[in-house]
Amino acid sequence: QLHLTITERNELTKSLEVVQKELQEKKSEIKREISEYKDRLLQAEKEHQDALTEANRKNEVKIQDCQDKITSLECFITSQKLEIEQLKSNEEELNNSLKEANQTLGELLKAKV
């Protein structure tokens, strides 16, 4: 019976060693997978950050373009307002000249009659 127990113990020891070896292999595999996932995560984070940086740069360029356009349009509006004021002034002067010319014409017609 002692021999049987020793044999059984040896078999259990071998089984335990096999299970421990399998567990060790599984542990190594899991560590490797974790390392791969960490690498992928770091790569994804880097790509995401690069994409954000590029998007921000493009947005800053667009914002600057829009600000430049706004400034240009403001200058154009100001020049148009000045031109309108000048045209109004010219119109007023022309109207006054026309009135004077009509008065002179009327006086000349009266004088002629």
C-alpha cells in the first residue's frame, strides 16, 4: 500500500508539475498579450493625439483666414461708406448747382421776355 501511495504521490507530483508548467505558460502568454495591448493602446493614443494636433492646426489656420477675411471686409465696408458719403456730397453739390442753373435760366428767360 505504501508503494501504491508513493506511486500515486509521484503521479500527482507530475500532474502538479504539468499544471504548474501550463499555468506558467498561460501566465507568460497573458503577460505578452497585455504588453501587446499596452503597445496598441499607446500607438492609438499617439495617433489620436497627432490627429487632434493636426485638427487644431487646421482650425487655427481656418480661424486666421476668417479673421483676415473679416478685417478685409471691414476695410471694404469702411471704404464703401466713405465713397457713399462722397457721392452724397457730390449729389448735394450737383443739386445745388442745378438749382442755381435753373434760377439763372429762369432769370435769363424773364430778361429775354
